[in-house]
Amino acid sequence: MHLLPDRSRFAGCGYFRYGKGPLIVLLHGFGEDSRIWQYQVEVLQHHYTVLVPDLPGSGTSTLLQEPLRIEGMADMVKEILDQEDCQQTILLGHSMGGYITLAFAEKYPEYLQGFGLIHSTAYADDEAKKETRRKAIRLIRNEGKIAFLRAMIPNLYGEKAKQNNPSDIEAHFRMAFETSEESLIAAYEAMILRPDRTEVLRNAKVPVLFVIGERDNAVPPIHSFEQCSLPNLSSVSFLSDCGHTGLFEVRDRMNTILHSFCEFIFG
């Protein structure tokens, strides 16, 4: 990072503050922590105040909620904003962070000037997806997280990234390995239980960003395109040859997309 962050902690949640200016909040996904946004923070911190929490059980944050729920993590984000005395923000969520973003938009729409789903979806898990997550939970419990993560993380990247940037995948693995098995399981259970939130998109009164990866195995592009027409105002970016982790895979393109969306809202 070009600037050293202010590191804060609130109610067991660690988060980092960078830069100055209008506020944006970046929420990481499953098996990640705030470091997944490192390349975006390098750029955005020169234009905005950037808050990047470690979600419960990840990075600097402890797993306090029992059971962990998507809605509870949205409440945590609201508490951080209140702690920072911030009433207006753009909220951008990657993968599971997008689920939390939607829950926040449902509960606290007055805080939002815009929000974004980065490789994420408003759909609830169907039964096949729920069973896939339950199988992953069983794998973690029976064989440990190393076997699980070695199988999962490469699947989050497109073939181009696997060939050209294996160091990014290994860095992602090391980041995920720092998350406890208990926290991985708790996050999976929270995702299984989340409801469909397409109504949040239909009712959105602020701009909504969709970032879609052509090779995304976790969030099928067809599902994302089905949702793009739901908000009154959508911004849609399609990343060719990209999997589920455009934050690493096509970092420069992602930086341009996020900065442009924020610039559109903040002027």
C-alpha cells in the first residue's frame, strides 16, 4: 500500500481505514480477508476514504456471533459506520460480501449512495448449491481445511489466471489457510440459510454495480445477467476470460470499474 492504514477494532471486528474523501466500504468474500482488496485499495485510497473490514472469523476479527448469519454481518457493518460517524457510503461486496451488501441494503438503505455486487448474486442457494456447501462442510470436518482449500481456490480462477499468475492463487490459499475450520464452516452455514434478495434490487433507489466474470464457476454469468435489469439504474461490467476473483485476476480493469462507478456517484 502507498499509504499506511489506520487500524481500528470495534465489537471484535478489525477493520482498516485508508485515504480521505467520500467513503466507500469494501466487503470480502468467503475464505478471504481484507487483503483480497489490496490492489483496489492501492488505487482507491488516493480518491476516497476506504474502509475494509475483516468479517467475523477472518483476518483480524474474531468469530463472536453464534450462529453466524449474513444479516448479523450486515449489522456489524452498520455498527462500524456508526463508530466512524458515517451516514453515507458506497458499499461494494465480493462474493459472500455481496450477500452481506444486499442484507445491508435491505435493512439500512438510508446509508447507501450506491452498492455493488462483485462476482455475487441476489439469488438464494438452490438445493444443489446447498448440498455442494454441505459436502464442503463434511470435507472440512473429515479431512481438514487444507484438502478443502486446495480443491476450492483454483476453481475460483479462470484458466488464463491459472497459467499466467499462479502466485496469486497461492497467495489466496495462504490467506484462506489463516481462517479457522470453525469459521469456514460457520460462513458456509450462513450462506446456506440466506434468503433470496432479488426484491432488494427491484427496490433499490441508488445505482447498483454488477461485475460479472465470463468464467465464473461460483456465480454463473447467466444468473448475474438475469438480475441486471432489476434495479432502476444498473452499471454492468463483463470481464472476459475471468473467473470468480477479478480482484486479483484482472486487477487493473477492476480498479477502473470501481473507480468509475464511485466517480459517477460522487461526481
